[in-house]
Amino acid sequence: MEESPGQHLRRDVYLAALRDSLQLLPLAEEVAGQGGLHLRVLFQPTFHDTAALTLHLWEAVGRVEMVVPSAALEQWAGQQSLRPDTATPPPPGGLTSAEAPVLAPAGQAFRAAVADLPLTALQARRWTDARDGMEADGEVVEDGYRGSFAAWSPTPARNPEAYRLCRALLDLGLACLPDARSQTVLTALHSYLHED
């Protein structure tokens, strides 16, 4: 079952509050005027840490970063979506972040994995009939063109484009972010992508 308009509006308010708590601008604002491919996916699994994974790829170089909010920040974002008229500041601290250059083999593997995907025109397919899974909300800016997508636990059968993109981004993160915390978070997120 897809989201109702009311659910969609609450979700947008929640995502804006969560992005604020992560101290992230909308991707189109962050990369205004830059060429290349820029992608951010906010992964929100049921039983593991939420994380925003951002990729910037230019011709020969790239950068990947991950930001993970604390449970208190996520709770604050949820409260903001339920009562947007009673804005309160987010709790201090509570962010874990890591960033690294994109290694050439990882960048090439990512580009090969998404080569034929219409990155700025992916479908928004949210399913609300399941309790356990992972929400993926993405923003894409490619050579000035922008798009967004949403998916609930994408699979190759139900949402193949979002599945391929999320899998390729998580694979890149695992290849480029070597610290233990990043590896733990990314491995857990990867476990939510099922073949079907």
C-alpha cells in the first residue's frame, strides 16, 4: 500500500527535521553550480542506526561522507514531524561522521553499477504495509539536473533501480570508509537489501 497524501506530508516534515539535525543542506543547495554527480541517501532501517551517505563524483576524483545521528536526534525529528508548529531546537551533539576520498576502483565500480540508471528520474515508491525494513530517501544532482527518490526496502523485483543505486552506494561506502564505526553501520544497512 502506498502512502496517503497526509502520510507523505508528515514524511516530508520529518525528513526536513532529520536533515536539519544532521546539519545537512538540501543537496541541490550544497552543490549549486558544481558539475559531476552528487548523491545523498538517507537510510532509515527499523532496527539499526540511521545514516546519511553522501557521494560527490567528478571526472577523476570523488569524496564520500557518512553522518549518523544519535537516537535523541532521531527522536527530536520524529517529534517535529508530529508537531511542526511547536518548533524546538535539536538536542546538542549526537552526530558521528566520517569522510574519505573515493578510491579509483570503487568509483569505477559505482559508475559501472549505475551506468544505465536514470538517476535524476528515479521513481518514488514507498510501501507502508510492512513494519520491518529500511526506508531510503535519496537526492541526486547530476551536471545541474536534480531529482529525488524514495523506496521502502527496495528489491530487484519491486524497485530494481533504487535497489541497484542503494546497493552500489553502500558498496562504495564499505570500500572507502575503513573506520570500524562506518563499517559496522554500513554492513547493517547492507543487510536490509534483499534479493527478494
